Amino acid sequence: YLGFLSRFHRYSLHNTMAIWIHCPHATHVAGYRAWQKLGRQVRKGEKGIPVFAPCTQAVPDPEDKDEKIRKVIGYKTVYVFDVSQTEGKPLPEAPIVAQGDGSQLLPVMEGIAFDLGVGLEYTSMSGSHHGTSYGGRIEVDSGIDDAGRASVIIHELAHELLHKGADRMLLSARERETEAESTAYVVCAHFGLESAAPNYLALWETEPNQIVRAFQRIRDVAASLIDMIEVKFKVEEVCA
């Protein structure tokens, strides 16, 4: 999915406005040949959306005369097409919650939330938003499956454990999400769920060094949650 997105350009403000003016419902745009490479074909009769593309020329590198660099010398009009103007292979979907069998892990996570004194409520959510931490209470999307619910509870409990009081204010939203989702990744992977953390963190444009800086905090909370989960599983085995 990320490889797919990487084939689309980052458009300038002017090009974004041009796309909006010519095709206000546009979601994903690409050139004629780019769509063909993705297994889709622009439908006959569709009109392209005009945008500016840079024209470059190889010139000597001012810091190394033996090397060449590409310099923008002007712009030309090219045409792109929205996905709604094409047909063919479906676009890939990116999961942002874990996948797998969460039927055993989910009730355990619900119990751990209770043990930690964190209120848990399932509620309908829209779009890609699946959970919220309020400090002492979390909400989880009722529309996702057991694996998704379990992973979201882990993510939100990580917020509850990592980002109380001053920590919530000292860290940026990106840093908080990096820590919570990285923690969820460790816990989900430990119990065999296929985590969607790489997609989630990519949407936040999280840099590797940000994860490295938070390693100790991530490790401590992930280890604590894993221990709590394993204790719950052992208790269930004894009761069974």
C-alpha cells in the first residue's frame, strides 16, 4: 500500500488548487501511464486535469564540477486523471488495526482495562479513527473485529500508562502516537496478531529516530502489558 502511495506526486499549492477546480471530488490522481503501471486504464472520453510539471536540465554541480545535478529551468502543463476516471484493478486498502484471531486476547484486554481502573466503552466511530484515550477512560470503535478491538485497547491503554499528566503536554501528538502504536505493535506481535503499526506510523510520518528515542518507554510499558496478559491467560488455564 505504501509502495502504491509513493508513486503519487506531492503536489504544490497551485497544482492542488488546479485539481480542486477541475475535479473537486478527486482523491488519487496520476498521469495516464502511471495508471497503466498500476493496472488501471483511463476511460475513453475522460478529460485530463491540467497541472504544472517542472522541466529540468543537467548542469554542473557548483560544489563538484565533475558531477551533474538537475536544475529546474521552467514548467510545462501536463495532465493527470483522478481514480474515478479510470477502471481496472482495485486500489489496495491499508489496514490500520491488527488482523488475526483476537477472540482470546480481546476479553483479556477488557479485563486488564478494568484492573487498571480505566473505563472502557464501545461506540460507533467513522473513518480511520478507531479509539480515543481521555485519561481514565477509553473509547473503542464498535465496528471493528476482535483483533482490531484488542489492538486498539492496547494502543489506548499505552496512552493511559505513558501519557498521564505532564507527559501528555510535554510530548507532541506525533510522539504520543509513536509511543502508543509502537507499544501496541510489540504486544500484538508477541501474541500472534498481525499488527498494522507500520501503516499507522507511516500515516503519522514517524521517523525511525523518533521510535529509537522512545525505545525504553515503549519497552517498559509493552513488557508490563505482556506480563499482565500472560498472568490472565494462566489464571484462565487454571480455572479451565
